[in-house]
Amino acid sequence: MDQALTLLHQQEWRIMDYTTAGPNFTPIESFALDDTLCESVGTGKSPAVARSWVHRNIAVLGIQDVRLPYLESGIEWLKQEGYEALVRTSGGLCVLLDEGILNLTLIFPERDQGIAINQGYEAMYQFIQLMFKDLTTEIKAGEIDGSYCPGSYDLSIDGKKFAGISQRRLKKGVAVQIYLCVSGSGSQRAEIVRRFYEKALQGEETKIAYPKIKPEVMASLSELLGINLTVEDCMFRFLKALQMLSGDQLYNSELTAEESQRYPYYYGRIVERNEKWLSR
């Protein structure tokens, strides 16, 4: 068994589903939850966590996006298109979230030998392959040129990206996060991000190489597989895959009392960072 697959075979999985939390549930809350849970898992106070979440019309910027020369113009464009903007704490560049995008986080404890960066990415890649193995064996990992938030673990079918993976490491906890474009138009989302960079760069040369987005290289799973997939369908697959990996040792959970006490600290830190980054 390879290292990534070993990582997925946890003795116990703690499930936290926020896909129906409603429109007032914000990505800042999600990122604060992941940081809180990273601490719990990393310090041994919680088993591995599998968390699912959906947000409505948010553009989540990477830290490098904060350095765009005309960021305010880009954010104003996003607002005109109905998207709020905020900055996440994990790596990568701008991604869009909406009701057709399912976000998943797997949080692992680091063992004595630690978890290599690629091991975390590979674990999520194999997990997604497991989720959809009855529908396709053509999911590939590798950077898709022209996609938004490009990375070496872009997930694609026939050269079209439908998902991207990032990581967050905190206090011996490793959170591997993925956004899955389940339904809707991947190319339309990409066009919005393309215009964001156009407005935020205005042709200016920068030290950071921002992506030159080609909307046609992005699609949703529904488009790629030719079926009407929903977030609910994918949640069923998510839970079934975890069940296969844990031998039924999984349970639904909310924050513990101790985690609820730690959560405001992480929430406040992300709010403070956003105020600092977006006021530059």
C-alpha cells in the first residue's frame, strides 16, 4: 500500500457536514473551522476529520493576489458580478465558490515521520478517484495551463480542469482542501476570474506571474461526465468513500466544548488578516 493510501486509511473518521449551513455561513468561518480542527487533530484531541462545505458567490483570493496593482478595481468588478471577495490562509490564487461547488477538507495528524507535501496532495487525488471510480477512470493530476489557480495537482478529465487542491498545516495537523466544480459552467466561472485579473492588472508587468486564463480549459464534472451531478450526489459518494476507508468507523460531529473555545481565536485572526491584506 502506498503512503497516500495509508494516510487515507484512518482508524476513525470524524464527519462534519456544512453543505446545508445556509447563505450566512461564510468562508472565513470555514477557514477558522479548519484551523481549529487542525489544532485538535494535530494535538491528538480529535481523530482525523472529513469536512464538507458549500458557500454562495464568493471569490476566494490567494495571498499573492493581494499584490495585484489594481486590486480594488478587480474587487469592484467581482462585486458587480455578484461576488464578495476575501483572502484565504492556504496557498494558491483566486477561485470562485458558489452553490455548484463542493469543498472538501481532510485533516490528518502528522505521525513521527511527518506527512510530505506531495503525500497530502496525492491522498486527496486518490480519494477523488475513489469517489468517482464507477463513473470514470480518466481523472488525471497535473497543471492545466490556462486554468485559474493552477497547480501541479489540478484534477482534470480530457485536459479540462474541474478541481484544485491546497494545503494548510498547523500544530501537527495537515488540512488538505479541494474545491470540486460539480455543476454549472466551468468556463463561465473562468471568464469571471479572467476579467478579475484583467481589471486588477490593467496590463501592468508584475514580479508575480498571474495566470493567463483560457476559459475553455475549465469545466464542471457534470459537463465532463455528461450527467446531471449535484452536490447531494457527491456528498453521498464522499461518505461512501470514507466508509470504505475506515471500515464503518466514522461518526457525525460538531465542535467540542474545547474547540468552541478555540474557534473565536482563529476566526478573529483570519478577520484581522483580511482587514490588513485588503486595505493595502
